[in-house]
Amino acid sequence: MTLAGLSLAYLRSRPLASALNLLLLALGVATITVLVLTTEQLESRMGRDARGIDLVAGAKGSPMQLVLSAVFHLDAPTGNIPLADANALAKNRMVKKAIPLALGDSYKSFRIVGSSHEYPAHYGARVADGRLWNAPMEAALGAEVAARTKLTVGAKFAGAHGLGEGGDEHDKEPYQVVGVLAPTGTVLDRLVLTSVESVWEVHEHGAPANAPKEITALLIQYASPLAAATLPRIVNTSSALQAASPAYESARLFRMIGVGVDVLRAFGVVLMLAAGLSVFIALLNALEERRYDLAVMRMLGATPARLMGLMLLEGCVLALAGGIAGIALGHVFAEMLGAALRQAQQSTVTGWAWSANEWWLLAASLGVGVVAALIPAWRAYRSDVAPALAEG
């Protein structure tokens, strides 16, 4: 029988101990796998959503809230800003591009965003069916919105006040779907896009005819590197507006999240180390139980190196099986988390993705098995045949 066959036969002879060791290692690897998949996908998604947006201008308040609401559409806006102030900022010579956003309503928890055609063009979006809006109360749906709501070109729907379900519907001002966007892998997939004028029309009933126009935020792209050093300060000190950097606020958000991620990662490492200790104890006990068997193998011609290899192989087989099971389990957990996020209409996470870091994770689990088996393997190599046979 080969070394692999002997190792598997022994592991099968102790199913409970082998299963416990495998489970501990698998849970540790699964925990770290979920963290790797989730953080990498969220960072990638947020990077795509913030691509080409150097600055966000909006109402005074929390800079992070402003970025989360205007760029990632994950929070409530800080308020509205006068259209005149937004237009004055858009004409600044340090601004290359300024995209207006008007928020406040939703449809089945998908946000209705009033903007210009520059907004979908900024993300390279293309129309899969129909066209973009050309008149007030016309809307184009993101790919995920269309898939979840089953709305098609020509359908009508009423927006609801607020950014979640349960708001009062604007039944007297229905939108008409004129287009559906192809998937972009960005925040656009989860939005209902229309004109700023549409948002004004829905909310102006009862307002004075000469009431000043407002929007929610302005997405800005710098005209030159010099603008990064001067424009935010100008906006924050010389106007009623607030300027926030998506890059800075995103980094700050991940630093805050990173504390919890580090704790969970440490928990996964502890589980892996506990599994290694368990494997070490199991192999050490197995060595004592199998002293006579190993001595007989020596008498039949097995070399000390072969016995050492047998113990190392048992540790490696157990660790490799635990690593593979843990990675598979981690992908299952990541897909379950993604399903929950999709149900809540938040950033998408999938368990069907693969990270290059998972190879290192598999190597680490294998290393745990090798280290755990080293001392039992060395003792098997140095074992004295005569006393074991005499005791047998």
C-alpha cells in the first residue's frame, strides 16, 4: 500500500477526531475567505462607482454622508443646495465637468435620480432597450431595477417620497419608462434615472411659482491637478456649500470598517491555529498508539524516512482537505451574504468570484498541517524498533 493509502486508511479509522480537526480548520479558512471576497469586491465596486469623480459639492453636514448619498447612493442626502450656487460652481475655471443630482424619491426602494445625460455617459452606460429621457417624467431604468421590478419600455410607475419603501406615492405625477440600460457593474444598475426637471415637477405642487430651484449635489471632475489643492477650500470657506472628496472619504470608511475586519480575520487565524494544535495532538497520540505498527513496518523494510513521510502526509492530507472545504464554505457564505445585500438593494457581493489571495490561504492551511505534523514525524523517524516490538 502507498503512503497516501496508509494515511487515508488511518484518518478513516478515526472519523470523529479527523472530522473535528477538519471542521476547525475549515471554519477558520471560511471566515478569512469571506472577508477576502467581501472586502475586495466592495473596494472594487466602490472604486468603479467613484471613478472620475474628484469632488462632491452639497449641503453642509457630514462629508462622508454626502459622499455615501451622492456617489454610492447608500445614505440619505445632507440636504439641498440652491441651483444658482451649483451653476456658479460649475462655471469655475477649475471645474472640467459638473454633473447635477436631484434626489428625494424612490420606487420599490430603488432611488430615483434626476440628472443630465452626462451621468450615464460618465460610467460608459449604453441603452439596451429604448432610449434615454428627453422630456420631464420620462425615466431610464438601471439593469438591476428593470430585472427586479419587471418594468419594460412603455410602462408607467409612481415614485414614492423618501429613499425607502413606505413613503407616500406621487400618483398624480407618474413616470413613463422610455429606456433600460445595459448592466454596467456600477451604481447605475440600481438607479432610476430621469431629468432634474422631473424631480422638480413632482415636488413643486403647492410651492410658490417663483420659488428658487434646488438640487441635491454636484459631482465634479477637476480641470487640472491644481484644482485639488484649491477648489475644496474655496467651496468650504466662501459659499454655503460643502465639498467632500470621494477618495478620502472612501479610504476613511474602509479604515473604520477595517477594525472589524481585522477582528474577524484574527478570529479566523485563531481557529486555524487551534486546528493546527488539534492536528498536532491527534498525530502525537496516534504515534503512541501505533508504535507497534510502525515497528512492524520497519521490520518489513520501511525506512525511517518513509515513516516520517507517513506522519507528514497525514497532517498535509487533513490540512489540505480542511483548506479546500473552508474555501468552498467561504464562497457559500459569501454568496449568502450577497443574496442578503441584493435583497436589501445594496452593493453586490458574490460567492462566484475568485481571489488570488485564496491560493495563499490554501498554502497557509497546508503549512499549518506541515508544522503540526513535524514533531510527530520526527519522533516517528527517531523511534526505536526493539522496545516497541518487545512491548507489542
